[in-house]
Amino acid sequence: MPKVKLIISVQRFYTNKIILITGGSSGIGFALAQKAIEQNAKVAICARSQDKLLAMKKQLATDHLFIFQADVSQEDQCQAFVEASIEHFGQIDVVINNAGISMRALFQEVDTAVLKQVMDINYWGSIFTTKSALPSIIQSKGTIVGISSIAGYKGLPARVAYSSSKFALQGFLEALRIELLHTGVNVMWVSPGFTASNIRNTALDQSGKAQSETPLKEDKLMSAEACAIIILKAIAKRKRSVIMTFQGKLTVWLNKFFPSLVDKLVYNHFKKEPDSPLK
Ligand SMILES: NC(=O)c1ccc[n+]([C@@H]2O[C@H](COP(=O)([O-])OP(=O)(O)OC[C@H]3O[C@@H](n4cnc5c(N)ncnc54)[C@H](OP(=O)(O)O)[C@@H]3O)[C@@H](O)[C@H]2O)c1
């Protein structure tokens, strides 16, 4: 994986910017927080596990990191996270809706509570956090970011709730972008390809248990650090959306013109995964 470096103008953009990241204690969120702090930003993160938050605080050992325990599926906890972050740092310049979980089970077999849990975190968590942060973001003429996925452009089999949550996230952000057109706020989403993280270990199975192992070779995937650098550059450049990988760009492009062909390609791709639920 080639090393991606932040350029000088991007470093200048982040100096003293206040960035809120949901789900900042692992994977892409952790890397975003770490890289933004390296560029002199001040970062507030939330996650459910206080132990992981405290470990991160200890590891990064900086006043530029504010940690807050919150479950983004709960509106009052999102409000509390945003309020505490504003009290701590004074304002918000960028909110990154990153917290997310995945699932792997056929719709026919999955408990509907699993589908709801994924939507509550990935979609409603983004709604609640953005709603609370909006007044401060409007004041700072800042940026609202959603961490989406190729699953937000193409429905993926055995991941119905994950795809639904990312389609919904993009629909929400696009509508909000137009509402905020004359406010100076930028609304954007980014769609990483497969990135090394914990997300496949925590993905829920048909009964809502974490599957606890990844079907992919995580060390062959894009690193969370490389992914974070692409996202931070895109935020500084006030992009509309970014699809990060060639495979992702090809899928989205092909799907516009040959959706039935892409249905078959996607089916065959996911059928080959170890322990695929596709028969
Ligand atoms: N990795 C990929 O291949 C990939 C590809 C495309 C898009 N994405 C997206 O990237 C984002 C980050 O995922 P990741 O791969 O970095 O996963 P990860 O390593 O599992 O990290 C997920 C983070 O979200 C937090 N989180 C989960 N549920 C939460 C909740 N209810 N409230 C607050 N925080 C919560 C986790 O902490 P706690 O568990 O302690 O709460 C953790 O800090 C997700 O939106 C995902 O859909 C990932």
C-alpha cells in the first residue's frame, strides 16, 4: 500500500480546528483522530466502551483529545456528547459520523432486531449527532461528514441492514446538503473500500451475536491510517463525495449502466467468502 502523505495546505486547514468523531476508539475513527491531532486539530470522540476510550487517551497522551462515553443509537447520549465537546473546546468545525457496525446474515434468516440495531447505530446515530451539532457547524461554516461505503451505492447480499443504513445515510446527507446550500456549510460523504479494522469481528450474525472473526485477510486491505488520510484531505478540500478504491469506482460506474450484470458479479463475489451465508 503506497504511503499517502498530508500536504502543507491540509496541515494548515487542521490547525486548531475542532473535530467531532463518533466511534473514534477503533479502526478508521481512531486513525482519523490520531492523524487530525498530528495536524494540530483538537478532537472529541465518543464510543460505548469506556475502557477503549481510556486506553486511547493514554496512548495518544494529549490535551487535544477529549473522550466521551456515548452510544450513538441513543439521542440523549448524542446530545450529551455534542454539548460536552462544545463545553470543552468551545465550538465544532467538523463532525464526522463514523460510528458503525455491520452484519452478515440472510434476510430470510436474520432476526429483525439485528436489522434495527444496525439502522439505529449507522443511520439514526448520524441523524442524532448531526442534529445536535448543527447550530455550531452553521456558526463555524463547517463540514458534516458521513462515513458511508460502496454498500451505500449497491445493495450487498447478507448485509441488508448495512446497505440500507448507508443508502439512508447518503440520502439524508444529500437532502441536508441542499437545505444548507446557502449557509457555507459543506456536507459530504466518503466511501472506503475494504479497510483493515474491527468491523468484521463485531459484525452481527442472524441472532445478533458478534461473528468474532473476519472472512477477509485484514493485512491485505487498505490500512485505517491510509483511509483516514484520504478522508482528511477530502474534508480540507471540501469535496462532495469520495469513492476511495478502483474496485469501488468500477462497481458504482458499472452499476449505472449494467445493474443486472453487477447483481451477478456481486452475488458471485460474496458467495466465495469463507462461511458465506449465500447458498
Ligand atoms: N472497515 C471497512 O472495511 C469499512 C468500509 C467501508 C465503510 N466503513 C465504515 O467506516 C466506519 C468505521 O468503521 P471501522 O471499520 O473503523 O470499524 P471498527 O474498527 O469496528 O470501529 C467502529 C467504532 O465505532 C464505535 N461504535 C460502534 N457502535 C457504536 C455506538 N452504538 N455508539 C458509539 N460508538 C459506536 C466502536 O466503539 P464501541 O464498540 O466501543 O462503541 C468503534 O470505535 C463505519 O461507519 C463503517 O461502516 C468501514
